[in-house]
Amino acid sequence: MTAVLRDIYNKTIVPELIKARGYKNRHQVPVLQKVIINSGLNSSLEKNAAEETAGQIAAITGQKPVITKSKKSIANFKLREGLPIGVKVTLRGPAMYDFVYKLVSIVLPSIRDFRGVSSKMDGHGNYTLGITDHTIFPEVTIDSIKRTMGMDITFVTSATTDEEGRELIRLLGMPFRKK
């Protein structure tokens, strides 16, 4: 799968962006630098919630995630310093391209009543997609999970404007919603 998306990028996306944006050479074309998958935890849940969430994200991404811990105690949230509060993984290179290919060609089209994702960017050419239920991924078996979890998927690009970033991500196959 990696070779497929990389070939599409080099043979289709780069020439199309050079032509549409008027870049002088291919090194000016924005690239997808990394994909970050992040899932927050409710610390009041069972003891091994962080390990279970990390196992699910590892199965989805193919890479071992990092368990993030709280830096300070907040009594109103019943949070103590050092408690696990989230799980994150950063994908680069072939693992990133595999994940993006799987997301846009298998996972998102399989969502019932799917009409596209929002095209709202962060102002710097990066895009974040929120998923409320991780069971849409084919690696997750419904019988083996105790509860569903949500996650944020952030696409970090080298684009300087939202228009460049949106066009790059659209050419990578992201099905943006029609306005």
C-alpha cells in the first residue's frame, strides 16, 4: 500500500500542484510530514484502561504508542500527578502512508451515512479529524473491546497556508464535504 500512495504522490499530486499553484520546482510542493493519533482517557476508569487503549491504537496503527501522564494534580478533576491521561502515536514515512491509505480508502467509506469530513484547517496548513468510535477500523474486533474510544487524527503538512494544505490532503484522497 505504501508504494501505491507514494507513486500517486510523485506521479499525480506533485505535477498537479506545480501546475495549479505555479511552483518553480518540486521542492516547493507541500508534503505530508507526519500523522499524529491521540486518544484521551478518563482517569477514573479501571486500572488498565491506558494499556487497553494503547493496545487498540497499536493494532490500528501498527506502531507502539506512548502513554501520556498528567504533569500536575487538579483536585476538581480528581487528577493526580503521574496518572495516565492519554495515548498518542506519531507516524512518519511508510507507516504514515499506510495509515492514510487505509483511512481514506477503507475506513471512512465504510461509515454509514458518510457524507464527507469537514474541510476546516488550523490556520497553518494542518488538518485534524475527530473520530468518535474506533470500531470502524478493520483491525478492531468488537468482541475483544470493553468500551469504545474516540481519537483525534492530525495531519501535519509543510504547507504555509490552509488552501495549500487542504488541496494536498484532498489530493491524497480525503473526502471533504461539499459546501
